[in-house]
Amino acid sequence: MSTKFEMQQLDCILPGEEEWTTHGRKPRVVCLPSKLFRCHLFSVPGGTDEALDGQLVSLELERLGLAPRHPQGGFSFEAYRGENGSRVLSSVILQADDVPEGCHVEGLSRFEPHALCRHVPKGAAVIWRELGDFVLGASAGSGAASYFQVLSSRQLDEEAGEEIEMILRSLEMKGLPVPRTLLLSHSDPEASSGFVSRLESRFGLGLQVRISPDPGPRTPLGESSLVPANVLARKEERSRQHSMLRLVAMIVALGVAVLALNSFLLFRKAKALEDRRAALLVDADLAAQIAAAQSQSDALEDSFEPEQFAIATLNRVMSTLPPSGVTLKEMSVDPGRVEFSGETVNVDRASEIGVNIKRIFPELAWTFPPPRILDNGRAEFIAVGLRAGEEGGAR
Amino acid sequence: MKPSERRLALTFVGVLVLGATWVSVLKLRQWSRKLDEKALQVERAEVEQEALLEEKDFWLERQEFLETRMPRYAQRLTAERELRTIVENTARREALDMKQPQILEQRTTPFSHESGLALEGTGSFPAVGRFLISLQQPSEFISIREMSLVAIPDSPGNVKVNLSLVRHYRSPDMETPEAR
């Protein structure tokens, strides 16, 4: 992670002096308090391959028992040029599983250490307050804190000065140059004279202590991966819920689309049907006239259509009879029925009639009982043909 | 909103959406079924109309023939007398021995007035055939509703014929709109 600063004010939620505060109109970053992190410095000799820095930091943290508490939270580090060509590796390790109480991070996805969002001038150390704690940040020259630590002191007195002196001396031993100035956030309570004299003493560090206005949080370049595990878990849970919601919404949208498409198709079908009905109405009068003419013609057909005349039926009956050896005794015709009977010289002639009637009167359903053989050897027959829908047999 | 409240709200919305979808599907199916029925009716009407229009000339020619050639109905007695005259003259011409015809009750159908007779006669089979041919000419509009022919055993070659016939008349109020 780079600690270089974009000179841009950060809209964020940050740990204020006593409580969480919101900076800017639309917060999009959560600045996590320094007490959730552990900052560690160590130097590596010059000539070591810089590509191995990440592995070196990881090994060093593992050796010291400072390995990240969860793999996803991870750590970040930054390399600085030290004395004699050596490099100082500053690493930040997340030591908490969750954000402190009172920090509402719903809907926010970017998390940064608060110390890395503060401006620390080159060659200076800065003290600020976070949720009641004093935090010391020191810079190696990039404008951001290369090292930060929460002070155990609750007020800036001689004891606090001693603690700061100890911290800065240890940083010097690790290759970080001792700052010349100590800046106090202007809203901090006035430091005690013991505190100032301790740090300004020429037997001590010889720091110049002064009060500096707080420049406000700045956006660090790049995004850290230092996100508390519980926040990650909640984000994943939300993500799962959102995925489920998206899936449900997609199914609903698909269903609505199918319904809408179906409705549209049915609407088109109904419209096409209306058009067809309208087209039917154009010729409806003519069709009704033709239908009336058809009905009239059908009703009167047997009075003017020669094929329907009684003589035509009689002719057809006669044509069912064999040329000789048959006597027609009786015949009757009415609109639904044709019946005739007679005698033939033998059964074969009678059976011939039974075959002929079905060929010559295919429109009738025929009943042709087996001919009755008379005493004189002749055969008596009767044939009854009914039109569809008529009932009855031989009278 | 608490997670439990959110779940409840989502469940409620889900039930609403499902219910609305179900009702919509039912309504669409009902609409579709009605449209199918209407489509079937329209298709049937189209087929019928198409068939009628294809035979337009045939049926309108027949209608015109009926309008122009069917005898006009004047009075009941006139119609009966005309029919009786036709029958008796035809029978006389074919030498049929005919009994007094019985007048049938007149009927009115949507297409014609019907004046009818029931008659019985005897004659040779050929004469009866000629009688039927002469009687039922297309220009006379006579329908033979019932006919029976029975051979006379005592008189070979002769048959007894029973007929029930009607003659169709057209009255002025039955004219088609086009004829009017």
C-alpha cells in the first residue's frame, strides 16, 4: 500500500477525539482507529531484492507473533530508505475482528487505518486524539505516517514525554530518522510544561514542540486490504442476500416479462380476430342473402328439380330390379323413406336387388331382410331405405 | 429495519408477487381460452361464408328463378281450384280412373304457401308413370310428398296409386329484399 497522499479531502467516517464523526457530505471510507492496528518497523540490509520485501515482512511478523489474525485482513507495508543503503520496512497489521462500537459502517466498503489518512509533514511527528487515546505518528518523509502508535498516557505530561522519547529512540534504532518537530493537533489540551520541557531538553531529543491546525483526513493512494473479519463476513452475508435478492428480482422480472409478452401476443391475437370479424361483416349481408336463397331452394327443391321428382325415384327403384323374373307389388315413397316389395323367380334374383339398392341409393340406409321362399319356389322380398335421421323398418 | 422485519417484508412481498402472478396466469389462460373459442367460431363462419360466396351465382340464379317462375298466391280457393284443375286434366289425359281428390289443409312456410291434395287413382303402370311426369313439371312447382303404388292382383298390369301432393305459391310479402 502506498502512503503517498492525494491532496484531496476525504469524505469519511473517522474516530474523532471523543466519538465517531462524519467528515464530508457523503462518507465513502471508514477510517479505522489506530488501536485496532499494530505498526512494526524493521530494517533490511542494502542489496536485498526488493521483490522479497513482502515475504520478509511476513516472516518477520510470524517470528514476532504478530501475524494477522485472519488471512483476509492481511497486513500492509511500506519501504523507506534508511541509513547506509539499508531499507526500513514499515508494516501495519490489523489486530481486531470488528470495528468498535458506535461505528456505523452499513453500506460502506472501503476501510483505511486512520493514521494513514492523516498528513504527517516530513521530519515531524504528530500527536492527535482518537476516541480518547493519544496517537503518535511519525513520518519518514513521504507526508504520511510511516509509524504510528497509541500512547498509554492519558494526558500530555512529563510521563507522556518520556514515553514519546522512548518510542522515537526505538524508531531511530530501527533506522527511522528522529523528527525535529512535534506537532500537536490544535484542539488537544495544552501540553503540560513538563511534557514540553522533557521533549525540548537538549539532553533529550531536542524536539521543537508546537501546535498545528489539523489539516483533516486525506485520501491515501490505493486501497488497503485491512478490513476486520466480522465486517468482511457481514459484507459477504449482505452480498449473498443481495445475490439472492437479485436472483429473485430477476425471476420476478422474467416472470413479468413472460406475462407481458403473453399478454401482448394475446392482445395481438384478439386484434387480429376483431379484424377478421370485421372482414366477415363486409360480406355478411350478401352471405345472409345467399344462405336464405339456399334454404329456400332446398325447401322447394322437390318441386322444381327433376332429379328430386317422384318419377325419378320410381325410375331409380325400377333400375334396382333385374331385367326379368321379378314382380314389383308395392312401392311407397315419402320424404324420409323409400320402401318397395315384390316377388322374384328365385332367391338369387332377390339377392341381386339387395346388392343393387345400395349402389343406386347410396344416400339411404337400407334394410333388406333375407328373402322369404314361397311354396312355389319364388322368393318374396322387401326393401326399406331410410334417410339419415329417420327411423323405422318395414311397415 | 431488523433482519427479521426485512425477512417478513420480503416474504409478504413474495407472497403478493406470487399471488399476482398466479392470478395473472389464470386470467391470461382464461383470455386465451376465450380467444381460441372465438377464433374457432370466426374460422367456422369464414369457411361457411367462403363456401356460400363461392356458390353465390348458383344460389342467386335459383333464387331469381323461384322469384320469377313460382306462381303468385292470390286466394285460398283460387289456389285449390288451380291445383285440382291441373291434377284432373292430367289424369284425364292419361286415362286414369281417379277418385274425388281430397283437399289438404293449406300451409304457410317461410318460403311458400302450400296448397295440397290427396288423391287415389288406378291405371296401367305406364299411364301412371306418364301421369307423374306430366303432373310434376318444373314450371308447376308441385311436390309429391307421399306416393304409394300397389299392384292390383285381379287386374295384371294395373296399379293403384295414392298421392299426397302440394303446389307452392309465392305471396307478395315473401319476396326477398332484392326482389322488392
